[in-house]
Amino acid sequence: MGSKYMETSLINHDLIWNLCCSFDAQLSHPTCEENRASENEEDEEENENHGGNIGISEFDSETVDGSRGVDNPPEEQFPDKKGSKKSEKVKKMPKPPIWFIGKRLSKTKDVPTSLPSSSSSDQYLRGSWLTHWENQLSLKGKGGNKFNLQQVKLQTFTGHNGPVRSIYVQDSEHCFLSASKDKTVKLWSLSNHGDGTAQSASSWTYARHTRPVFHVNMVESVRQGISCDGSLHLWDAVSDRCLWVDDCPRNNPIVAITTLPAPSKCVVAAMAEGTARFLDVRQHKFVTEWKITTSSVPGTVRDVCCSPDGRWIAFGFSTGLASVLDIRGGLLRSQRRAHTGDIFQVKASSSSSFITSSVDSGLSLWKDDGLRLKTLKGPSDPLPSLLVWGDQLISATVGGRIGVHSLPEDHSEDLYISHKLSSDVFRGNITCLGYLPLNRLLLIGSDTGNIVLCS
């Protein structure tokens, strides 16, 4: 705490110290007997340095008697016992707080340096959290910023009464949002709480939806949340206050949404009839609508994604069709039959390419002009959940298998590593994923309503 420098710098250090100790003594927990004995020894040493005769022990008095002999009786040299007790009451310093006693005990060889069990705190790493950070420190500098699944369960978030459909992690990684089939959106706080078996509740719940919520996101430039159940809900991410609701007709609902990267303040909503509508959150209304396919039977839009530079948007349809729209002019860059079956997800991998996953177990990398760059390795099961971070693609099957794909810039042969989640880490079917790139942690949503944080 810098006490050595405070003693040399402050003229009235003793007065300040006494006042602090008097106040802190009421807040600190009772100490053990060794702490009290060491405290008395420290007080005696300080008082002797100031020239005071305070509290001489029986051992010290016997030593003095033997050294002075019979001609010099101790009664003439030292005050009686009553006087010594009175002086102790007057001159004895207040009991220091626990943290300062621990600091003094650490300098004593014969006294244990451990603090009492009553001063333990939940802020200390233990259990699975301790294992996780030991693994991270051992891998420091070896894997760079790569994700490596260790299958260490860190925390469980409970509160949803239905399957979790979407997870959005804020860029600060202090909290995340989740949307569920139970018609609610919840905000959760991320912290290293517990030993891996802890269950955390949500900070607040947005419950103004009338139908199951299938997507949640945030307009980063204004820090406002957006969620969709067929109609759009715009709300304050801090107070969960509803800002605007768009009730779309039942025959033409919103089937997929995405947000444009900052500093844009627009949300793109894909309609069931095959158009894309652009919502300006400042005006609380749709400002533009463009057609996203020229096919007579395109099917229903399943997913939509935006490029990192905000220049184009890719759409995946239930018929296997994939189209790319240039949002700078509203023109179609490409449109082709990407898969033979239903497209599950579309994710942008760079400013000029995107990835599609289909029910036919296909995982393909495309250029924004419609050229297929390559077919990625993967499991034989469909991949309904995808995450892209840097040159890595994280995929998940419904049965609980996590795959990590590497995406080299030269589009050479990619590496694929698969992990089967153990029952101790995750139970149920995987419905969605969320990734924390700074901490290299994974959020897994399940059909039971629970969300598991693991490394």
C-alpha cells in the first residue's frame, strides 16, 4: 500500500494512521490469537522506539531482576502493575485492520502468513475458472488468437423456458443478449463467478413480444437493441425500454434481419415475399425497399448477412438459392443455386466472400460475385450454427459436435478439428452459438433454455 513512502512524506502520518485504524477496526473481522499476540509485540516495539515504558511482560521483568541484583529492587525502577495497565489504556494504539496485519505477518518468520478463512472472497479464481486460465497461460504465444476448445465448463445461464434461438455478444464482452422461443429477450452479465458449477440469472428481461423471438442484435452506432418475432422491436439496451415496434402484416412477416456495421444506423429486414427493407433507427421507419431475387420461385429467406465493410448483403433461401445485393445502388451482384436443399445460415468471412451451410451437409465458400471458391470439410450432419472470427470458422451440429475450420487467405487446403462435447459440459441439443474473441470463450445455447459458457 506504499506505507513506507507515506510515513516519510506525511508530517501528521501518525494522526492519520490512528484515525484510519479506529474506523477500520469496526469493519474488520476478529483475528486469531496469533494475530493478537503479534499485534502486541508490534505495539511494544513501536512504543519502545518512542521512549515509552508500556506493558513490560513477566519474562522481561524477570530478566531485569536478575541483571540488577538485590541492592536495586525492581519496585524503585518500574511502575506497579496498576500503573502499567493504566498507561496501556492511554497509550496503546488502536487495533489495525486485517489487511495491514497480514502485511506485517508476512514479514515474520515464525508466524503463519495465511489470513483467516473469514476474509476469503469470491474474487479468487478456483475450480474450472482456475483451470481455464492455467490453460490460457500455458498456451500464451503458441496459438496466437486462435480458438482452441478445452471442454472446460465455466458457467451456466438459466432463465429461458424455451429453446434459445439467438445469442449476441457485445464487443466489450461484459454482457450478452439472448432470444428464445419463450417470447423473451434477456440480458446477461459475464463475469468469472463460481467454480464452474454456478448458475447465473439474467439482469433484465424484455417481454413485449407476442410470438417466439428468433433473432436479437444491436445497432452498435447508437447502442440500441433490435429483436424480431415476425415484427421488429427496437429498445434501449440499458433500461429495456421499448422505443419502437413495427407490426408487419401476417401475410408478409419479417423472416430474417441483420444490422449494418458502424457508423451506419440501419437495420436490414428480409421479408417473406422476397424483398429487403431498410430501417433507419433515428427516424423509426423504413426508408428503402429493394428486391433481392429475380427468380419466380425463390422460396423463403432463411438467413441474411452483411459484409464487414457494409457494401453488400447475402441472402440464403429455403430452395438452396443464394443472392448478393449491392446496397450502394440496389443492384444484384449474383444469384445462383448454391445448394440442393434448404440453406441454414449465411455468414460473411471477408469483405469479398461469404460461407453457406445447407441441410444437404454442404459447407461452401463463395465470392461475392457468385463464384464458388471451395467446399469446406465438415461432418456429415447438417450445421445449423456457424460463427466466423478472423480466419476461423466455428460450426456446431445439433447432436453436440463442435468443429473448428481454418480459412487461409490463399484458399488452400483448410484444416478441420472436431470435438464431441461431453455430457459434463453440455446437455441437450445445440441451437445457437456466441463467441467471445478477447477471452476465447464459447457460449452454447440449448433447446432446454440454458446457455453454457465454456472454453
